[in-house]
Amino acid sequence: MCMLHTIWRKACCRAERIFRTGSKPFYGHQNIRREFRPHWLLLVLSLLHHTPALAVAPGTLISNTANATFTISGNPENRTSNAVNVSTNLQLTPSKATFFQYSSTGTDAKSTVSSPTGCSLGSAAGPFPPLPNPDYPGIGTLDTSAPVDLVRAERFHQGEPVFVKIKDKNRNLVRTLRDTVEITVEVKATGDEERLQLSETGNDTGVFVGYIQTVALSATQFDCQLAVAEDSEIRATYVDLYDNTDTAKNSALVDPFGIVFDSVTGEPVDGASVTIVNALTGLPAEVFGNDGISIFPATVISGGAMTDSSGTAYNFPPGGYRFPFMAAGNYRLVVTAPTYDTPSNSAITELQQLPQGPFSLDPKASYAEAFTLTAGPPLNIDTPVDPTNSDLFLQKSASRSQASSGDFVRYTLELVNNSDQGSAADVVITDVLPVGLRYQKDSTQRNNIKAPNPGISDDGRTLRFDVSSLGPGEAVQVSYVAEVTVGTPFGEAVNVATAHDRRGVTSNTARAVV
């Protein structure tokens, strides 16, 4: 508006010079000046009358002239100024695109205006009718007529709405209105493409937010729903209408698979058992299918196939696994794979250099430690496993996942000689008890038959079981009972065991958690 004031000021000043130096000079007659002043005041007031400015495109030529009508000694007079021309310009700013998703808990979320969102129907050119309220699996329809709680996201579930924010200050063209911008959202895996019209979150913000519903259906371009698939990528692209060199892009994954992979080669490992447990209770976690309602198994096999309680089938890629929907909380992944040791002893920096990388690795979750899952994004954790360099393979389990002071836990060790040729002689299993647990005398069994007590260290924690020899393909089972004493710390009690033979061949490390 200041620019327009300046334009009118210049025009008015030029008009006044016309009155003073036009074809009929005034010669400073006071009666003429007195007669002229009221009309001039009306002219200036009419020129400066304020109405909301409409946006014009950069480079638009605006031409202004001033015209005055008045009387001198009863004679009507009219004077027109010369034209004052200005060209509009726009202070360009860089843009940024960000994905957001609905937060059911509101934790770390920001209440955000996202409506109305227009969507091109039938073609990229429009029209852009407003989208209906989106649905969120397991919750229902979200009311976008009011602000909704959103958090930044890099991963989405099939069936949930995808929210996109564009920040571009120079697209705030009219400060008293909510402007709009347009973006393209596409999924190459399904061939879908949609065009959205995002509305400014408020007057004079320069921030634009909108949404689109994802569906697990075959794609139809410009039908105002985004067809996605497991492990697909959503890409959003924005181009500034007034500066085609200013583009903003971002991408997000849909229901990505976790991968169990060989820590030496990087190749996916099929046949691994992957269980998600509640880190606080040690019990299998509650998992739901894609719809957020159907029960999904807490144990899956990498590279395999599963079915949830509604009959929906899930097929995993090589080494892949999924746990579609879970509540926010603390969890732990338990992975066991024949001929592999878990958790891996390889560092993340080394693993990311493998040919199959980069991997989605977490310093806790990828190494069988407790981790926190926040509400919203699907689980996406890759797990490295170390190849066993020995024919001896050891597994360990506990009779219960929870225990209190005074309780008894039976631990079971299963050792297999996987060699099809050589025997393992003088085999010894070394088992280290958690702090606070104590071995119960005469509780040892070998293949369900009473056996001698193990050798016990001075601190009572390290147990040594003599297994003698195992022939090719032979297995042995050793079990014993331990008491949980008052000195046991609260939390997870991790039991660790290994086996070795006379040649120094060592098995994998086996663990059990109570």
C-alpha cells in the first residue's frame, strides 16, 4: 500500500504543477486558490481511499494519472497529469517441502490448519474441488475444519492421510487473505499422480498445508486419492509459480520392511525368526494389521508370508519383515537365525559401507536392546546378524518372561553340532547368570534326565556344564533352575551362554531375558 501512496503522491504533485503552470496560468489569485482547495482535497481523499489490494503478477505495469475538475470564477476547468508508470516486483524467497502425519497422542505435535485442500479432479489442470475429511486407521475420520495435531514424518502407513507443508514467503501475495499454492504428489511404484492445492495456514503466514488420503488400491491418476503399496515411496514436488528455478521436493516411505541381513556380505537373510516384545514385561507385543484393528502375529519369519486375523496376506521380500501397527511404547526385537549369531558385533559405521547399504540401523533396536517407538510412524529397523564361524550352535530360553524376588526360573540350553563330518570333543557350555540370580543345587537335567551339578565360580554367577562329545548332527539339551534373590536389580535380567570344544571351536553367544 505504501507503494500506491507514493504513486498517488507523485501523480498529485504533478497535477498540482499543472494547475500552477497549465495553459491558463493562475498568477497566484487568492480567490482562485480558495475556490480550488476544497476540490483538491476531495481529489486527494478519493485517491487515498483504502481498499484491500488485489495481488498482481510480478512484472505487471501499473499506470497512474491524476485528473482534477474545478471552477475558476464560475468557469469549469479540467486538468489531467502526465502518466506515472511503475512495474511490480516480488522479493523471491526459497521454498521448503515437509511431510507431516497425524498424531493420535499429541506428543511433540503442533496444532495445524490444513483445510481447505483442493485436489485436481480428472486432470492436472483441475478443477480443484475441496477434499473430504481424511480417515486414519483405527481412529476414524479426522475433522480438518479445525486444526489437527501433526508431527514431522518420513514414513507412513497404507490407509492414513499424508499431510504436506510448503513454506514459501513470497507466495504470501495478499496479506489480508489466505493464498494458495499447488503441488504434485506421486508414487512411482503404483504409477499414481495427484495435484493438490494447499491453503495458507492463516493470513500473512507464507506457510501452506494440505493432505491427501492414501489407499491400497490400483492407481487412477487425478482421482484425489493416492494409491500406495508396501515399501513404496511418496514424492512431493512444488515449483514456485513466479520463479521456476525455486523448487522444493521431499519423499517419504510407505510401510517399509525391516531387513535381516548378513553383517559380512550385506545380503538379506531368510528364515530368521523375528519377535517384537514389550521391553518392560518381556511378553510378545500387541501388533495390528494394516487396518489398525486386525490382530497381527508378534513373531514373523524373514522373507516369509503372514496373515492377520482379517485374512489379509502379507508377503515379505528377501530378508524382510513387518509389524504394521503398534502403540507407542518401549519394545525389543528378538532375532534368531540358524548359523548366525545375534546380536551382531559389527559397528554401524562398518555395516553402512556394505554393498547392499545403506541400512536403517538403530544403535539400540538393531542390536536387541530396548527402544522407544513413538506414535505414528511404522517400525523400520534393519537387523544385522553375524555368520557363525563354528559348527556349534547354541540356543537359550527361559521358562518365564517375568519374575519377582523369590521366584524360580528354569533355563534351557540347546546345543547342536551342525557339522556333517566331524565330532566336537570335550564340549563345555559356560553360562553366566544375571546379577542377583543363584543356581539351585541338584536342578540340572541333561536331555530331561537328572545330571551332575555344574562347576560354579566363586561369585556364584558363572556355571560350567561338561557335555563331553557331540557327533556330527548331534544335539544336547541342558537345563537348570535359578532363584531370583532380593539382590536382583529391577529391569531386564540378561543371561549369556557360549559353548566350546577341545579344539577351541566356539559357538555363537546365546541369550535369554527375564
